[in-house]
Amino acid sequence: MVDREHGRQPMSLAHAGENFTLVYNGELYNTAQLRGELEALGWRFSGHGDTEVLLKALAQWDLDALPRLNGIFAFALWEQKKRRLTLVRDRMGVKPLFYSRRPGTVVFASEIGALLEHPSVRRRISAEGLSELFLLGPGRTPGRGVFDDVEEALPGQWLRWTPQGHTCGRYWQLTAQPHEDDRAATLAHTRALTVDAVTRQLVSDVPLAAFLSGGLDSSLICALTAAEFRRQNRKLTTFSVDYADNQRYFARSLFQPGDDAPYISAMVSAIGSEHHRIVLDNVALAEALPAAAAARGLPGMADVDASLYLFCQEISKGYTVALSGECADEIFGGYPWYHNREMLFADGFPWSRSLSLRRSLLAEGMIPEGEAYVRQRYLDTLARTPQLPGEGPLQRRMREMFVLNLEWFMQTLLDRKDRMSMAHGLEVRVPFCDYRLVEYAFNMPWNLKALDGREKGILRQAMEGLLPPEVLWRKKSPYPKTFHPAYTQRG
């Protein structure tokens, strides 16, 4: 957050015979650059915040401003004389944006629940919506809002309404391009993009902290942030989450191969951060489930949601902005299904290979076409995956897997992080969602991405020397779960 005093909203501007009004959720990371370009065109500014820069950029360039933006955002622009409404969502969909087209009006909000408060938006769910909830959830089909009257702006999309009608378009989407960098150049460019993505997101007028799990992704962000803070004579504060008595009950698995604590300690020693270990009570975790579900707005990820909800609550007591390591696994191939050939080429969503357990929750005969609906959502995702002619089966499948993860798994994690954090007024930034990193990783051949046969091999080798070796080469471990029986007994 930057310059809250001069960033109050709605923000209005009179320019060239038009009255513009902006409501905006998010953050621009290239505010200074945009401001410089606008000042060269004669614009003047009353503050140094991004809301004013965004509003004047839109007044100057209209939709041509959108490709210039680097950040996480959802916003609405109203032009009074034209009676024109424009909705825009950031490239990766970090910030949510839902809308409902009702007779004579458009209703929009960051949450589905807010739309449902409008008297003209019906609280009705069809068979398709039930399939979204029970058979695809907690993921959702891009653009679907589960309820019949609710739609979602796609990542990288703009939508516009005028008295003459409705138009929409994409100002960004993935494209397949040849990767022309050799190994050395790929390593250098991956490092440069990662460093820039992190450092440009450190601008804030309010206290900024970082999540530190001891995994590769959060550790890289923390190391880069701590180094930049030292140059500014500041000290980074980091936070990790754990559960009471969890070591006593910890159970290794393919997805959670080890305990985080030794790696967190190694990182704190290496970067010199002021670290806070948040230990959650397992009964409190169970009791937080209703609050987390309410914050999510739709059925979510149970204990993982409640844990993140309580974790963000603690961080928000002293901090308003935090950095987190989401999305590196999706774009750099960190999940097991990238590396197990059977899982990779399985004909369906790799994280949900059977619907039998989900079916067991439903009455017999409910959503009879549900399997066909899920199958079609999978096939639709493959059909819109950009490909290059002449690529072999492995590279083609890796592109498909990239888009499956980007549009489904990553969106689920981003939605969870945004809901649980914003419930406590905590803005969480995700540097690995920088669209330049995503574009570069999408077009990287698999033999480079999984360099030397390691998950996220290119990222590990590109960032060598920044982390303790035991952290840099650690096997992937997800957001920690509780293994304590008190949680399930209470739940």
C-alpha cells in the first residue's frame, strides 16, 4: 500500500470533457515508471500513490493503458458523459472480480456474496453450478461464478458496457513462442526476472513482512527481500506457521516429505530476519472452520483454509502487506504430477483423478451429467492451450499441464490466499505471479525447466548462492497441515 491519504476512493477526475471515476483493489508495481511517462505528457500529480496514476493512465490511454500495467488488481472505471463502465482484472487473476448482468444494470464486486445482496441477483444454482461445487470444487471453471446470475472476469480480461451494448476482450493471454536462449542465458534470465519480480513488489508505506515456510519458493523471496532491506538499513520480519505438538504426530507422505522447522531455522540464520513462529492450537483450528468458510464464500479446503485464516490474523496485528511464494510450482513444474509419467499423461485433472468420493456425498441420481461436465471442462482447457507446430508429445503435454495448473490449481490457491488474508485486511503479494516470469516459463523446454532431472531445476540452479544448500535443494513440501488428532476429534 502506498500513499493512502491521496488514494482515497472512489477517485474522480475531469479531463478532456469527460468525468472519470475509479474504484480499484490491488497494487501497481510499476507506478514510478507510469508516472514518469505521464509527467512527460504533461500530467501533474497531487500524491505518489498508484490509484491516481492508474486513473490518469486510463484517462490518457484508455484500453491501451492495460498492457502497460504490472501488478495485481481488479478495478472499475465509470465515464459519466459516455455512460460507459469498464471492468478489468489483472493478468494472473490474483485479485478477484465478479459481476452480474441484470436488466438495465451491471452489478460487480470482489466477492460473490456481495453480489447476492443485490435484490436482482438470484440465489439460484443449476446442475452446472452443483457440478462446480461438488465435482470441481474448490476449483472453478474460469469465468463461472457458480450461481446462475454470477459471472467472473477472466484473468487478463476487460469488459465494457455502454448504452449501445456490451463488449469484452483480452489484453493478455499466454502465447506459444520458440525458446531461443541456451542453458546459460536461460539461467541468467530466470534469475534476473525473479529478482526484479520480488524487488519491485517491496514498495510500501506500511509495514511489510514475508511468509517463510523453509521451502524453496518462500525462502527465495525472503532472501531477496532481506538483502534489499539491508541495503535500506532495515530488517525483514518473517512468519511461519505450525501446530501444537505437530512433530509428535507428523506423518511423511509423497506430498509432505519432511518437517519444515530445520529449514526455517537455517533460513533465519542465513538472512538474519526477525522471525515469528505462529503455533496454532488444534481445537482453535477446528473452531475457525466456519469463519474461514464464510471468508471463502464457497466451500474451500477445510483445515488449510482455517489455518491460513488464523495465520493471517496473527500477521495482520502488526503488518498490512506480506509476500508469499505461491505459483512457483505451477510455472516451474514443482508438483509430483509433472514428474510421474503415469500421472502426467493421465486423461484428466491430475489432482482429482476419481469422482467416487465426491459422489458419495450426493444423493443417488443428483447431477446425473456431472462426470460429462467435468470431462468437458478438462477438454476445453486442453483445447485452448497454445502450442507450436512440430513439438514432441512431452513438450505438448507439458504445455497442457502448465495451463491446467495455471487456470485451475493456481487459481484455487490464489483465491484461498486472497480470501483468508483480506478477511483481516492483510494484502498478500505473490512475486512468482509476475506475468513476465509466467510467459518465460511457459515457453521454456522441459529439459531446461527440470534441469538435471530436478523439480524446479532451472529455478534452483538460477538462484544458487542465495540460499543455504540444504534449502536450495530441498524436496518440495506444501503448506503445512496438522496431524494432531485433536483437530479431527473437535471437528
